Amino acid sequence: MAVRILGDTHALGRRLPQLAVGLALYGASMALMLRSGLGLDPWDVFHQGLQRVFGLTVGAWVTVCGALVLLLWIPLRQRPGVGTVANVLVIGASMDLTLRVVDGPQGLPARAALMAAAVLLNGVASGLYIGARLGPGPRDGLMTGLHRRTGRSLRLIRTGIEVTVLAVGLLLGGTAGVGTVAYALLIGPLVQFFLPWCTVPTAAETPRKE
């Protein structure tokens, strides 16, 4: 499986730091969702379920599952980028680090506020790492690869994948709740809002200075 190392290097001085910050914030946002105790996004319900059954940390399972999903790219003939590999390595580590230093708040208002902040931060983080244009995350690449190979709609494939991991995660003891629903409803509009502000233009899109 070939890795596209850097692709278009235009504005690379911004793209690599933006990727790193976006992935670190993404992992932190996942940890804050967990600390709120109000539910997780479908993949993290799955990761938490694995942690409760088999041990290790939730962040470790984020990394392990990301690597395993990346292997599924091989038959789909997907090509990972630097951002894809960094996604596997950084997000889980950032999540575990945040969990070590942030405790869950007491009382429903504080927990709801933490959940809201986590979802908002996740939207910003998604805009940052996607906007860096250095490769999709393993799970997004699986979705687009299946779309290309099967011809099914992206919406159908994404829904099928997330319903599956959510169901398995719940069976394993993962936590879903109002936060899961809030994330599902809000993350799309949030990413759509932040992505144009965060996307690094390519050389062809940047006006030349006369």
C-alpha cells in the first residue's frame, strides 16, 4: 500500500502544524465527551466497549482500530497520506493524555456544558485536520473506498458503518446517550462551517503576486 508522502507541498509550513494541532484537538475533544458522561460518538462507543471487555485504554483502542481499519484500505486500493498515518498515531495518544489531566464535572449543567464544548471543539478540529489536505482518516477513507468500489451512496455507507459499530459497542458495554444524538446532529453542520476557514489553498488556488 503506497503512501503519498506530501503531495502538493504548497503552504507546507502551515499544513503540517495545522494537521498536528487538528489531530491533537480531535483526540482532546473525544476525551471531553467521555468525561461528560452523556454519551459518545458511535466509534468511541465501540472503543469504550472494547476497553471494558479487553482492557487497555480507550485511546489505545482508538489507535489499534485505526490501524486495523487502515489495513482494510488494501483491498479497496485506497492510498493513505501523511495525515492518515498521523491520524492513527496522534488521536488516541491525545485522548489518553487529556483523560489523565481532565476529570469529569459534577452536576448535569456542568456535564452538558462540557459535552457542548467537546462537540464544538470536535468540529473545529475536524476542519483543521481535513483542511490541511494531507490525507483522510482511516475511517473516512474506508467510507469513501467502499463508496467507490460498491457505487452505494456515501450517506448509506456511513450510516451503515456507524450503526454497526454503535450496536457492537453497546453490546460490549459502551456508553451512548443524549451526547451521541447531539454529536450526530451537530457535527456535520459544524464541520461544514469551519472547513472553509481552515482549508489550506493549493498553489493553483492562491492568487499570484504581481
